[in-house]
Amino acid sequence: MRRYPSVMTMRPNTLTIAGSDSGGGAGIQADLKTFYARGTYGLTAITAVTSQNTRGVTAVHTLPLAHVRSQVDAVFDDFDIAAVKTGMLGSAAVTRLVAKEMRRRQPAWLVVDPVMIATSGARLLDEDALEALVTRLIPLADVLTPNLPEAEALLGRPLGRDMDAVGADLLALGAAGVLLKGGHGKGREVVDRYYDASGVIEVRNPRLPVEGHGSGCTLASAVAAGLARGKSPQSAVREAIAWVNKAFQRSWRPGRGTVHVLGH
């Protein structure tokens, strides 16, 4: 007869403040799968509900501010939260609210994924929310995780070829560390770069012939989980990149769209 342990191993609590993906591949659904796979217990504060599948986003409903705030209050009032990851915030008002709550709650670690556009091309952040993101939330971040198009939007200019200058400019926005994701780049390799006060870490992986759905959410959540488990930012980033690369290798197409969901 199989015996089960009477007490499960304690997992650190990790909170995602982000939007819901009804297709299950991105957003809080990807975050929760990542948190569990990376050894943490996932909590959520949902900012928006999207009608979404592997073909695209057909509708977005941003939740009322009072309800977003009540979710944040509920989890912080009951759980010791080891790390927070933010994703799709949707509007300037929600972004300002989340920044205010993070200043008030002061979590040990904050990972900010500046979600702006879905894989399908649908815009997930209002135009007027960008300023609130840059001036209020990013300066609170321990790790900022933009992809290349998001980095262009944050800096308000084309990136050019000097990635170290891009990294320095992104750090100047106020985050302690910046993981510049290279999935939108060109070439046979995906080059991810992590910048902080100590310099730059560059991680290269072969580019796979896969259009991944929710990869940005997953990577940021994996970083947050590593930080929650006591890893340094550099170690958390390295481990997260390696794990997401394996998740890409295990990806598949559950729907009729062309995108693959990751094998969490």
C-alpha cells in the first residue's frame, strides 16, 4: 500500500498580479503553473479578464479598482508573500493602484513584466498607462523583464545594435535589475541579457522553430519563484531561462491556432 506524507513540504508564497487568459497559455494561468512547477505556492490578484485562445484576443474587461485592491488586501492580510510578479495591468488607473500597493506592502522581491501586446498583436496596455508604468511601478522593481518591442516602448526609441547601451538606459528607469529577453530578435540563437549594478550576464540558446504563447509570463514568473526560494537575482534568472528553454522543447499546439503553449 502506498503511503503518503502527513505534512507536505512548505512552499514559499508567490503572488501574481496580472490578467486572466481563458485559453490557459498565458497570464495568471501560465503564472500559476510556473509557480507550482518551480516549487512555490501561487496566489493571484486578477486585473483583467481576457477572452482569448490560441488564435487571438477577442475581448478585454478590466476589473474595477476596488476589486483589484480587495484581492491584494486579501492575500497580503493572510499570507507571508515571498515574491510578487506583475503582468498585464491594462490601464493607467490599475498601474497606479498596483504601484501604490507595492510601496505600501514592500514585498521582499518584485518582478515587473511590462506586458503591452499579446502574441496575437492585441494591445494589453492602454497608451496612457505607459507613463504610470515607467514613473511609478518600474522604479520599485527588483527585476524588470521586457522583450525587445517592450524595451523600445519603455525607452521611446529604436534600440539599435548596442545592447549594453539599451541595458544601461533601461536600468536608468529605476529597476535594480533588467532581464532583456531576446525572443523577438533574429538569428539562430536567442540571446537573453541580464543587467544590474555588477554588469551583464548573457545567456544563449538555439532558436527553436516554435511560436510560444505565454513565454514572457512564464519566464518572469520563473524568476519570481527563484527569488522566493532564496536565489540571488543572477541565479534566479539563469535557472529561469534554462527551465523555460526546456518548456519550449516540451511545447505543443492544443488549439487550432499556430502558437504553441509551453510544457510547464
